[in-house]
Amino acid sequence: MGEHVIKMPDVGEGVAEAELVEWRVKVGDLVREDAILAAVMTDKATVEIPSPVHGEVLWLGAGLGDVVAVGSPLIRLKVEGGDASAAEAPKIEAAPRAAAAPKPAPKPRGPAPIPTNAPRAEAEKPLASPAVRLRAREAGVDLRQVHGSGPAGRIEHGDLDAFFARGAPQAKSAGLARNDAVEEIKLVGLRRKIAEKMTIANRIPHITYIEEVDVTALEELRAALNKQRRPNQTKLTLLPFLMRAMVRAVAEQPEINALFDDEAGVLRQHGGVNIGIAAQTPSGLVVPVVKHAEARDLWDCAAEVNRLAEAAKAGATTRDELTGSTITITSLGALGGMATTPIINHPEVAIVGVNKIMIRPHWDGVGFIPRKMMNLSSSFDHRIVDGWNAAIFVQKLKTLLETPAMIFVEA
């Protein structure tokens, strides 16, 4: 028997280190060649690390959230034959998949083994998922008394089952009781990237401009176009109309379709309108990008938004699809609320927020009539965009959306 050391592989693109965001194995597991051992994240993409050999996991060299340098020992395996020495994992050439929700490590079959060790010390914090903690709390179980069979002693549902099978209490009388629990959750992977991005955005002096828009005519046009669409055409939402309106508006104010390098003091105005579409996924917020919206018609915009949204939900967006935006749209759909204060996607200088469409009474000079109304909440980098220019931009969007035929008229 010998040992095989798997080192942090070269994930390409000049990356010198990566964050460990997922373990698929634990100490003691038997793994086969090409089985996925772990996943690491660089920027907003996640790369899976396969095993080059058959073996048994002896040691894991990092914890979730740790940043590991390329070439550092990551896993030790016990293998058949002589000493395999510290072999490096091969360079990973496959395109990284977009960050997805971490997959749980395989659970052991049957009940967890009965522990032989004493319960945890008073100050030792047991590792467990929120679901396991909730189940234990509802059953009145102190997790420090439960042996964990997962990686690093993590307590699984099977461990609780074994604990109950040994005659441990499983129920607690209902009633009001104090809850002094404090759970520390380390930010890893995409959530940590989002936190870092928001910290950078915090240095931008935001100005938010909110305007009410009557989208009654636009909604009528959208419904009529959807009735006439061909089977191969994507159903139109409001977003493609807004994207085409933004293309028209930034053509008159190119400083809004720009990236600001505040360290170099340089504003880069882009001719191409690359619109980021903020999308919520199981693992957090990502912003896939519709490249060159200025060269796409309404139906093409709709199809690309739909394609990117599906890829984001499946965790299949590529690095190229998540970079290169020059301005962003954010929308919470039916949860959009009356108004929001969007945070700029650094280094962009503007973001357009879409709020919920609601029927409100509108005075037409004779009486009140029902109209479909929506607020646009748009934020701007006040170092680049003055309040007056922000207002002009939003008023241009309002005019185009309230008279949607103008979106299709050449300037």
C-alpha cells in the first residue's frame, strides 16, 4: 500500500489560488478514478476536481471557504502498490461551470455508528446543517451529545436517527421557551463573492431616482405580439422592451453606458450595450450578460434573456456569459414592491430597477380611470452622473415605455 497526494490543480487563466467551496468526500471514503472529490471557485465560476486514481481518503487539506494555492497538497489517498509520492492533479482544461448550490456529501447507508468517545466539551460547537439543527431543536436534543459521522465530525440526519434509536428523547413538550442559540455561518463560494462585490460597491456615492411609468399601452402591445408570435419565438416579457428603450436612451447619453476605473481615474464609454440581467439562483445572485443589445431586435433580446436565465438556474453559465456588462437591469418580478434602491454593479455607473406593475387610478382630466402603473428605480454613480443627467435618462425611458411605438422608430 502507498499514498497518493493530490495537489491543488492549475485551473487555467493564470489563476494562482482558488477557494474551496465543496467537499464531495470525507476521510475514510473509497473513491474511484475520475470520481469528483471537491469543487473550487475562482471569480464566479466553479471547477470540479476529479480523482486520478482509485483509493481511500486519508486526509483533507482544507476547510470550506479556505483559499488554496495552486500546487498545495489538497487530498491524500491510500492506494494499492508502492508509494505514489506527491503527484499533482492534471491541469483542468474544461470550461468552468457557473457557481451552483453545493451538493451534499454522500450519506452513509444505514444508521450512523454508535460513538465510543465522550460527548463534546461545553465550548465545542457541533457542525450540522440548518435542517439538522432545526430537527434537533424541535426534539429537545443537545447536538453536543450526538456523534457526527460526516466530514470533520459533521452531524447528519442519520446520526440523529441513531441517537433516537438508542432511546434518547425525541420530543419536548410544546410551549414558549427562550432561545439563546447563535449560529455562525461562514460565507463561502458565491455568497462570499457577493459580499465582496457589495463591499466594493459601498464606496460608490449612489443617487437613486424613482419615476412612475404608465405601461398600459406597452402591456397591450406585448399581449398582442405574444398572440402573434411564432412557435419558435420566446414569449415576450417587459424586459426586452426595456432593453431596447435603454439602447435608445444611452445612445444620447453615452456616459451612462460606461465603466469607471476609479483607481486610474478613467471613464470608459462603450459603444456596445452589454446589459447585465440580475438573476436569483439557488446559490445566490448572478448577473449573466446579454451582449450587444444594440444589435438585437425585440425577439432576439427575449430569447437571449430566457437562455441565460435558464442557464443561470441550472448553474451552467460560462465565465464569458457572466462578464462584460456595461449597464445592469435588476427586477424582483412579482415581488418587485413599490420602489427599490438598487446597488450599482461596480465598475458600471448605472443600474435600472424594475418594480411591480399595479393597477392604480389615474386622473385623465374628467375622471379616474384604471391604468397599469410601474415604478422605475434607477441608481447612478454620482461621481460620473449628475442628478440632472440621471433625470433626463429616466425620463427618456419613461417616454419610450409609455409610447412603445417610439421604441421601433429609427432616430
